[in-house]
Amino acid sequence: MTMTRSIWRDGRFSWGVIAIVVFLTVSLIAFDVAWRLIRLQFETFLIYCLLVDVAVIFVVGLFLRARRRA
């Protein structure tokens, strides 16, 4: 599968692109809400948020990999 095919399929965006956009949107909204509610230094808060994002991506990746094998 080529890079163009993974982004664009049958004249529309592929589901992978849509999933990334949705994940980033939800992540940014959660970041904004948490930033307004939690008082931490920005650098510390950013590290925590990035760790949560990486953990979510890892868990979703494991779930998708297990689903492909089944």
C-alpha cells in the first residue's frame, strides 16, 4: 500500500486520517480543560499530557494488533 493510498481512498480520506484528526482534537480539548482545572508548571503539565497521549496510542495499538490476529 502506498502512502497516498493510506491517506486517500476512493476519493475520500481514509479512516486512519479521520481517527488521527479525532484523536488530536479530543486530546487538545482534554488538555485545555485540564490546564484550566489543574495548577501545575506548564512543563510538568505538558510532560504528563504527552505521557497520557503516548500511553493511549500504545494501548490502542495493542488492541488493534490483537484484533488483527484474531
